[in-house]
Amino acid sequence: MAEEKKELSPELKERLKAGFDQEWRKGQRKAVPVKERMKLPRQKMPEREAAVRNRDFGEVNRGLDSEAAMAEARRCMDCANPQCVGGCPVSIDIPSFVKLVEQGKFIEAAWKIKETNSLPAICGRVCPQESQCEEVCTMKKGTGVPVAIGNLERFVADFERLGGNIKIPEIPPPTGCKVAIIGAGPAGLTVAGDLAKRGHSVTIFEALHISGGVLVYGIPEFRLPKAILKAEVDYLQKLGVRIRTNFVVGKTATIDDLRAEGFEAFFIGSGAGLPNFMKIPGENLVGVYSANEYLTRVNLMRAWDFPNYDTPVFKAKCAAVIGGGNVAMDSVRTSKRLGAERSIIIYRRSRHEMPAREEEVKHAEEEGIEFHFLTTPTRYIGDENGKLRAMECLRMELGEPDASGRRRPVPVKGSEFITEVDLVVVAIGQSPNPLIPQTTPGLKMGKWGNVEVDWKTMATSLEGVYAGGDIIRGGATVILAMGDARNAAAEMDKYLRAKPRP
Amino acid sequence: MAKVLDRRRLVPNLHLIEIHAPEVAKKCRPGQFVIIMPDERGERIPLSIADWDAAKGSVTSVFLLVGTSTHKLSLLKTGDEVPVFVGPLGRESEIRNFGTVVLAGGCFGIGAIYPLARALKAAGNRVITVIDVKAKYLIYWGEKLRAVSDKMIIASRDQALNSKEYIPAKIAEVLHSENPVNRVVAIGCTYLMYACAMATKPLGIKTIVNLNPIMVDGTGMCGACRCTVGGQTKFACVDGPDLDGHEIDWMELFKRRKSYFDDEIQSLCDWEKNQLP
């Protein structure tokens, strides 16, 4: 993963400065001294009660109300050198939108975000703000508690949507350039929005029957309600984006076929659709799922509502989820909601090394999820029908740090033990989907099966073909995919405009 | 949405469905499959492609009535629409001049071997088709298959056909009378493919089976269709569906195929109760 702290571009610095120097901002800064702002407590995100919410798929977080949002925005000291913007992969003008919230100008705040981010209701929910914008927030340096930027983003996006007052920006006259985007996930949707706003004719090709990629098949309803995703996709369609679902690029048509049809620029955002397994005995027993399959059945196919929907999913007495990331948290909390008496995380390192967001871990704990750290499965045991009934695990201890800087788990000899489980979800990451690479001659690949790009321009080895998100990174995050997408869109726009026209 | 051009009962329990899908039709190759979803609440299920017409823009599959999804498909009429029809998926079958090829088909596989027979015949092979039917009245596409085969053999338990054998016995006969047979391909229910692979294994004749395990997305994303081939886990949707019949862990495949047996029965019972009050 190439994740580096971004240096702000001169244009962006200038834009931020212009906002900072506006009279109303000056006045607002003066109105409440920094010392006072630092005393204000962070507004708590209201949540549904754990014992209730772990029985259904309703959203956990209820969102701030306008009073709480304004109070939270007041905590932002509107610093002259805002670090938060550099912490955001899509460079949202955070101080401007937060100060608009402080004034109660919620719609204007939403528009401000939408200048650089087409999907704020999603980002406000699923971004790991604590390791991005909020991590570098000056208020965090001062008080230890950053401004709740993510919660504010969610609030204004919801305010705009619920008010039914969604502003469609003015689209410049059509450029006549046809752009094909492969995959309607977070990266593809972002490129589509950015290029449609620049007047290009954009078509997204999506393999599944509903747009959203991981936002629809992976992230559960209780974290990201599908209605919100749908609203954001509808918004893109209002910008003129066409979406062709049930179209597998590489199979239904190749990139070369699409080029022959007149598409001039391409963005590959086909994601990390190839689940990793541990290659241990018993992994193909009935009752062992990849996280992708488990979550797809429940989220995309709505197996939680079986038999009203036709797709089934196993309901367990005791579900074990292998892994410590957000996908593992989503899976284990889903198993609880499907009625498991015990839902367990099995993670080979300690709590400290878990890659999942702190909020997800906290929510999981409140919902009664058990955590077994420093443990790894070694084999799965089935009954005579090939159905999983138990797993053998091994205790681990932490040794020297590995390449990722995290301490390497080392098996404790002779510590094997067997525990009864009737459902296992393997959530140990995924690899880039091979369909496009296999069917696109000349596309340069990296050693992990990822598409190789020039990280400055997101260009692949093929003329006019760009890529971003998990297809270049392996398993990463929604917002990193969107960051790649924004950079790619800017470069694709340049490419299209520089191309000689008849 | 994809339009239904035709849906017909071929023989009891076996139906043909022809869908308007010009882009899919342009790309179809023998051995591939499509994923179809009968309605908005339906399951995504894989169907082997039995024929296509690029000029007309249509793709045809044959399916057996098994569970809720196939029962729903069987009620579709010309002009209806299905929300999902995506493909062609999976790798295409290897087509070249092998010499003599035996194509074994049963159930929906009688339809699915048709494009394979056509392509192998065109590539210069001697094509022997062996189809398995319980009784004479279950034969469909006989003429169509005969037209692209050098020889067609029927395995049946029907006295009217003067036969009382299951398909592996017929294959064994062919392997003796047609020496050498260079390749066998079997398409049909898991048991038929297994039986064919077992019949050819002692003779070491390369036997390809076109697997149809449970799938969800059909593009490699979920891993529902994984099976063990030569000791390694393969995804039938992207590594197959053509796989080596002598290398497959058949017992594992049978068990995985039955993963949702109880759920499937419950689902079908609920559906029937609403359909047939």
C-alpha cells in the first residue's frame, strides 16, 4: 500500500487561504476565543442500544442533530494551517465546511464538501477519520480530542438528502469524449462523478446487478444503509452518468471491444474480488465461508430475509470469524444479528495490532462479540456430511516486528486446542480480481496480481487506461480508492483534452 | 433487465429458455455459462449455455426443475423480463482437433454438449455423442445433436429403446469399439459427471467435466464454487467450469452441492404454497 501524507498543492493552499481570509470567517474566529473552543466537549454520536441493535440490521449510529452539529463545529479553531485537509485523501476543504456548520448553513456546507467529494454520506460513515483528517486535527494536538469531522460530514450530507434539496451542479457543455469506467464501486463512482461534472460522457460497467461494489455487497446495512448508497448513485445519474449493470468487462466485452465502440479513456476500478484462504485442512467444508461470500449473501442477496428472498445463508449457534480487520468486524456482527449465540473473532495478533477501526471494535464489543487474540486456526473438522462442527486452533505469542512494523505472531508449540463451531468466516483479506488483467493484453501487472500504475497519474501501461482502488492496492479502504479515483479523474480529463480532435 | 424470447417445456421437468442478450450472444463460446436471476427476490444461479445466435442476439439454456429459482424460470413467458442475465462467464472449452472425442450429456447437459459438439466437429474431430435418458420420452434435441455428431448413442433404462444401462457402461463400450478415443467431455448432474470420469479413469483417457457447483457472483469474487482439483482449491467460475474429472475431489463436491438442501426444500415449499393454493 502506498500511503503517504500528502503535501498540499499550491492551488489548494491558495483556495484554503482565500476561504480563511473571508470576513465572516474572521468574525467567527474572533467571536469565540481558541481557549474557549478547547474547553468544549466533543459531541457524542448517538447510537442505538447494543442489546436491541444486535438483533436487527438497522443503522447503529443515529447521527448528530443540528444543535449537536453546530456545537461540535464550534470546537474547530479554524486554524491558519489546517492539517486536516492534508489528512483527507480527497482534500475536502474541511475548515470551510465546518465553519459553515457552525453558522447553521448546513446546505452550503454540503455543497462545499461536494466540490471535492461526490459521496459524502458514505464517507461520513465508513471513512477511518481517526487515522486521517481527525488524526492530524490541531484540536487533537491541543486537547487530545479531535473535532468530529466525520460525524459532521455525515450530518450535512444527511441534512441535504433528507431535505430533498439536492443541488445538481451546472454541467459544462458536452466535450463529446466517451469514458468507460469498470466497476461501480467507490473508485468508479468517484471517477464517474468527477468526469461527468467536467462534461464528459461517462458509462460505468458493473458486473453485479446493483451499483456500489463493496459498498453494496460488503458493508452491511447497519453501517451503511442501502438507501443512502442508492441516493448517492441516483445523484451521479442526475449528473448524466450511465450505468450498465450485469456487464462483466473482460467477459461481456473486453477493453479493446469498448475502444472499438468509441470509448477513449478507461478507468479500471474492479476491486479486490478474489478472497484469500489460509490453505489449511477442512477449509472447503460446508459451513466455511469467505467473508465475501458471507457478506454478499446477506447484503446483496438479502439472505437475512430468507425465505422472503431466495438466497439462503447458514445461521449458526457459534460463529467464528478469522481476521481482525473491518471486514472481520462486519462479518462477526452480521453473524450475531442472524441469531448466533456466540460470535467470536479469532485474531492471530493482539488487540493493539488489529487493523479494524476503533469504532467498529467498540461497537462489536458492546454487541457481545467475543475476541480471542493471539489465536489462529490450524484445521477445520467436519461431520460425516462434510458439515463443519469444530475447529482446531493454536495459541500465538508476539515476536519481532515484521515488514509492516507490527510484531510477528509466533506459534506456541503444543498449544493446540479444539473448539466447537458451526460457522467459520475467513476474513483475512483478498487479492485483486483477475478478470480484467487476464483479458487485457499488454496491461502491466505487479507481483500480487495487481494492476501497475504510475502513482502520480494513476495511468497504467496502456494508453488512456487508468486504474485505482483495490485493483492496484489489494485490500485497502473506500476512501483510499476514492483518493486514487480523484487523481485519476483529473489526469483523465487532461488526457482527453490534450487528445487531438478531428 | 433482459427479455425472454422463448421459454418452452422440452420434456417433463426440462425447459428451454431463450433470452435476448446481444452482447452476451456475440461472445459465447462452448463450455461457458451465464448467471440468471428469475426475479428481484431470486437467487443468482448459473446455467450452462446450450446455444446462441449472434445475429438474433439470443442465448439459450436448458434447465431442470429443481428448486425455487428453476420453478420461477419455468413460469416465464415470451416478453417477460429477468433482472439479471450476465455472461458469458467461465473459461471456454478447449477446441482443437483431438482426434476422436466422446461427449457425454445427461439432463440439461444434453443441451449443453450441443455447442461443444458443433465446435469440435468443425475443428475436424470424430464426435461421438452419448446421451443419458431415463426413458425415451425424455429425449430432446436428438436431431440437432445427430446433425453435429458422427455417431449418437443413447443410454437408457427404457425397454422401448432396447437399453438398460446407465451412461458409464455405454461409454465403456465406445472406448472399446472406437479405439483410440482421445478425449471425453461430460456435462450434466454431478453424479453423471462423476460416473463418466470413473468409467474412463482406469483407461487413463483425459476426461473433462463441466462443473456446475453453487455460485453467487460467478466472477471469482465469493468462492462459493470452490472445489479441490489435484489437491488444490480451484474456483469453478474462473478456473473452470471445465476441469479434469480425474483430479476432482468428488466426495467434497457432492457435499458442497448439498450445502443448502434443507433451505432449498423450505424455499420451494413456501413458493409452491403461494403458487398452488
